[in-house]
Amino acid sequence: MRKINKLEQRRRERIRRRIRQSPLVRPRLSVFRSNKYIYAQVIDDSDGRTVAAASSHENGEGRAGDKEAAAVVGKLVAERAAERGIKEVVFDRGPYLYHGRVKALAEAARKGGLVF
């Protein structure tokens, strides 16, 4: 199990607090980025369940940790959310900066039809 840094935990909590304070109740597009892979899931916090998910594990290519793989994951999670009738989400970048792979995933999800 991965050890979470105290500063990372505070950043994560700060982002989630902002999301919870938003007036609209929408599903949350959560991103987890490891050194090797990137994961995204659309979570319905009212039910506490994952509605749609995608990861760079699925594409089976050797390039699992770069921006192109993140863009594929963003497009895939957007397609899966659209299949379940979800168009609007709140983007939860977690403790990560909106930069690099996280930004590539978000932009691909927007191109795929998600609004946030």
C-alpha cells in the first residue's frame, strides 16, 4: 500500500472540500496518477459508487505512463460515462497539479463530451 504524505493528504482534502461546497450536485471525475499508470473514474458521491472507470492498464501498450496514454484514458472514461447518461461532472484532480498527464486526461475527457 502506498504511504500518503501529510502535505499530499492536505491538498487532496482541500480540493474535495471545494468540490463538496459547489452548489450543483454532479458526479465527480477523480484522477489517480502513479509513476507507471493513470486511472480515472466517475463517482456518484450520493450513492458512493463508481459509475464509469478507465485506466492505462487497459490499452495493453508499452506506453502506459505518458500524455498520449492519459488522453486515451480521458476519452475512454468520457465514452463510458456518456453510455450511462452522464454529461456533466466535477473534476477532482486530487493532490496533483493540473499539468502534464492530468491536464491531457482532462482535455481528452472534454473532447469526449464531458462538461466540467
